[in-house]
Amino acid sequence: MVTETMVLIALRQKNWNSAAMLLAEMCRNDPDSSMKTVGNALRSAAQDPVAAHLVSIWTEIRWNEISDSEFFN
């Protein structure tokens, strides 16, 4: 089972193809996942440096949100 953390790790490594495959599997298992919207950005990230930069920024923000929620709970 693919988790959001696994997708975020691939995104942090800027491994767009691996992240896209993990994300596709994650969305197959959970069609209502909020991560589904990241898939659209990933299609552009492999081709467009601006999109790649924006995905990287979002990834770090999301990573910190998860880390903070685990720390404060």
C-alpha cells in the first residue's frame, strides 16, 4: 500500500516519474485522496522548471505540516 509519505519522499527527491507512479497507485486504492490534484502538477513538473519548482515548494510545505502535526499530537 502506497502512502502519502512515500509520494512526498519521491517528490522531495525530485523523482517525478516515481512520484507519478506511486501517486497513481495511491489514487487507485483511495479514489477520494486529496493527493489526486498533485498528479496534474506532476505532468508539468517533468517538462517545466517553474512547475517543478512550485511542486517542490508545495512538497516542503506539506512535509512540514505532517511533521508538525506528529510533533504536536
